Amino acid sequence: MAYNAKGPIKLLGSSRGRGVLRTDAGDLTVSYQFDTYQERGRTSSSGSIDGDASAIGDGATGILKLENGEDMDIILIKPDEEGVDFISAPTPAG
């Protein structure tokens, strides 16, 4: 378990696979990897997507359709021709 200024952070797991990134710029087939954490009763994820994301604006929102069929609402960070980093909005654990 790691700690930050707000308290303990627990790594819940890691995931990787192939999926579809859906944004206002269109759908893009991608590879993804992310870690999911729990902090103060909330879960959040951060990771990266491989694929040409240069048509997407920094800070844009999207939906990452995971290999298992689940959807993840994400915020995209610094997209370019090689990919993009992302975070998910924290959600209550449960």
C-alpha cells in the first residue's frame, strides 16, 4: 500500500487489452493498459492508450470500450500520433 498527502492508496489491479476509444473525433481501435486504485473510499484509474490520437484535443473526454465489453469514461491527456494518457473520474467504491 502506498501513501500520499491524503492517506493510503491501494492498487486494486492492472489491465491491458485491445478496445475502442470513442470520442467526438470518432472511433479508434486501440491497445490500452491501466492501473486501478482505491483512495478514501473511491476508485480511479490511470493509464495509456496506443494508437494515433492526434485528432483528439488535450483534455477531451471519451469512452474506452474494454476487451471485456465494459465502458470506461475517461479524460485524455496530451494526445499525439503514438497515443494518449488518460485518467478516469473517481467513483465511489462499492
